[in-house]
Amino acid sequence: MPDGSPLLRVEHLRKVYASAQGEVEAIGDLSFTMAPGELMCVVGPSGCGKTTLLKCLAGLLRPTSGLVEMEGSPVTGPSPAMAVVFQEYGRSLYPWLTVQGNVELPLRHKKLSRAERRRMVADAIEAVGLAGSADSHPWQLSGGMQQRVAIARAIAYQPEVLIMDEPFAAVDAQTRADLEDLVRELHLTRGISTIFVTHDIDESVYLGQRVLVLSNSPTRVQEDLVIDLPAERDQLTTRALPRFTELRTHVYAQIQRAKRGPVTAPPVAR
Amino acid sequence: MTALGAKKARLPGPVLRAVENVLFALGLPVLTVLLWGIWSAGSTNRFFVGPLTILDAFRRTWIGPAFVDDVLPSLYRLALGLVASILLGVAAGVVIGRLRLLRELLEPLLEFFRALPPPVLIPVMMLLLGITDTMRVVVIVSGAVWPILLNTIDGVRATDSVMRETADSFRITRWERLWLLVLPAASPRIMTGVRQALSVALILMVISEMFASSAGLGYRIAYFQRNYLVAEMWSGILLLGLIGVLLAVAFGLVERRVLRWYHGMKEITRA
């Protein structure tokens, strides 16, 4: 890929759902780009269409209008370049398969030798720290461990972009901190480009190199913020930095503003 | 989990627990047979025979050539009918369950056919297929396929949306989707259907042999009835009961293997 060209490009994305009460505009007009290797967090007020955006990116939903482009070609359906980690790990992992079986699931149709596939599965399980649980079933594991399995499955798929939809919303605070560090670590060691959707402002600032703040519905980009914290982050020291507090206060204020009303810029004519 | 723990604490060892289980399982049947023996010994009604007489008739009637001539062919048709019902019910259920249009089109028709009592089809089947083994197997299938079909449709339709999206996002092939998502997700419902189908199939096996037959378990029982061979008739009914119990036990073993994940998961969510 030529230098400087984006990995992912979203242009004037709009999604309208038809419902019995009429049309619901989930996403108004979204445009942004993402460079290879970035870790980008997406935050916004609840109900602002974060999950809709993510499904459009992953090719699970067709946008009403606008464009999602991955490495220069439009996304029209689920792509081998993207892997999704869903919020509902309990419903995303298959309970009849073991941890190993679940991680292997997306690799079955890839043309790989048995040894190669086995190695990739073992490597992914190892990377999320579950080497001892490969033969367990997901329901025998804690919620945090189950979400690790889902992450292992996604990285075994070797996507260009890892898309995570509020992945830690359902786990307790301590497990959540561990999982956040796992995402940071995977990003640093493997250089996986990651889009992390969350409603947790602190989480977005702690994790992201960049935070995309979305407005209230109909959704636009409220702010595209670079997080200039050091790359080596730590739950205690990073969160204690004055800069961290500044950034999170800023994002918080932006979201409050987003909740209050439409963005200051007039809507772009379509 | 807590309930299990409490039970374990009450008993010193697994051996004692097994003994207790066996006593519980056999206690009431043994008591019933004893009472029946005492009661029938004092009875002069020739249609009310004692357990020992029936056991003797059982030995005389079924252990020997009748087993090969009557019981085995019946069991063979039962097995054939069940296998055909499962294959047909699951295959059609998967297709109908996944295609909404087809489901809506077929629903009234399926409800109608399910509501028909299968024995009324026997004379029609005899005309269409002749008095053959095929006719009898078709009769078994015509009753046993419904619970499997309808449960499979429901199970396939209820496949979790996040599980489906997961399969979509990882671009799972159609074949993998069938074997790794649709069938396992529907398997608890499919097994429920099969369990219901077992008893229906057994009933239809007997009934299909009571019409215009010259062999088979159902034929034998009807023959004994008509000829006032009361003890022999009861022994046939006893044999049917035993076959039913054996079927249930075999099914239980298979189910425990197939649905191990399901029972394990349920136990954990209950705890």
C-alpha cells in the first residue's frame, strides 16, 4: 500500500432504518479515515448509532448512502480484512465448540495445512493468555475469559482491522482493566489496526491513539481528537497523568454538548 | 450446584448413593408386582392372570423362533421408520426453518397433516402401497416425522442473531454454517422432537401390524387376543413395554452425548 493512504475510509455514511413509525435516521452523515496500525476509539452518547456504524464497517449492514472503503475498494459485505468482537460474548461464542474449536472456526475455510492452522489457533489462544483452557467450553469460563476467547478468534482470522463493539461493557471493573491492557498489548506487539467502540469515556482515552466523538442522532463526527499520551500506558500512572484528566474532561464536555443538541455546523446538503 | 453438594454431604460415598438410586428406581415396581401376585392368586377371573403365569408365557412365547419371526422384523421396521423420520424431519425442518416464505406457505398444510391421526392412513396406504413392509414403514414415518419436523423448524428459526452475525462476519461457508451453527443450535429442539417421535413410532409399529398382517409383534398380540390366549397376550404387552423402556434408555445415552454442552451450560447457569 502506498504511504499515507488510509486503510479505511468512510465518506458521507448515512443509515436510515425503516420502521412501523416511519424512518429512523441512525447515522446522519459520517466521514473519517483511519491509517494502518491505528487504535481508534469511537465514543458517543447512548443511542447515537455506534453499533450501526460498526455493522456498516464490518459489512453486516448496507449503508443507505455513502461509502465505506477498505484499502481502496468498497465494502459491500463481510470482508476477510475485518474481524468483529461483539459485546455479547455469551451469544457470539458457540457453546457446543471448545475454546479451540471456536478460535478455529473462522480458519476452517482458509486454505491452510492442518499444522499451520493448529499453530495459528494455539498462537491466538496463547496471545490472550488462555493457553491452559483450550479444551474447555466457553460456558465453563468467566465472562472476562470468554471475551478473551472472542478476541483470540478475531486475531486468529488475521484481519487488517479488528472491530470491537463495546466488548467490555458486561464485565466487572477489574476484569475490564485487564482486558483493556490486553487490547493495548495486542495493538503494540502485533500492530493490529483496531476500532474500539465504547460508551466509557475513560476507557476511550486510556486505550486510544485517537478518539472519534460522535454526536447525538442523526449522528455526525462531533470531534476527532488525537490522544497525545505516551504509548506505554499503565492503569495506575496513565490514569493519574494531568493530561489524561484534561483529555477525559474534554471528551466528557464534548459528549455533553453532543447530547444537548445538534452540532454547531449546519448540516451539509446531500 | 449447591443442591448437589448438599446431597453429597448427606451420604458417605458414591457406592451407597448408587444403591440408594437403584432401590428408589426398583422399589415401587417390585411392590406393585408383589401386590398384583397376591391379588391375582385369589382371583378366579381368567382374564386377570398373575405375574408368574405371564413370565412363564413370556418365556414360552418370545424366547425362541417367535423372536426371529415376529420381534426382529418389527424392530427392523421400527428402526427403519425412525431413521427415515429423523432424516426427513431434520432435512426438511432445516430448509423450511431457514426460508421464511416457504415456512409461511407451508404452515397451514403442516398443521393439517400433523392433526391427522396416522392410523386412519393405513387403509389408504394399503391401497396405494399394498400390504408390504414399505407400507408399514411409511405409516410409522407418517406419524413420527411431525414432532421432529416441527421442532427442527422452531429450533432452526430460533438460532441466535448474534451467532448468525458471527458466522456472517467470519464468512463461514454454507456447509460449515449448517454443521457448526444451524444443526448444533437446533439440536436441543431436535432431540425433544426425536424423544416424542419414539413413542409415536412404537405405537404405529404395533398398529400397522394389526391390519392384514401375518407376522410381527402387533399381529401376534392381536392374534392372542382373538384366541383368548390371555397370558400370551399380556406377555406381548410386557415385551412392548420393555422395548419402550430400552428405546428410552438408548435415547437417553445418545442424548447425553449429543447435548453434553447443553446440559453442562444449563447446570452452570442454574448454579
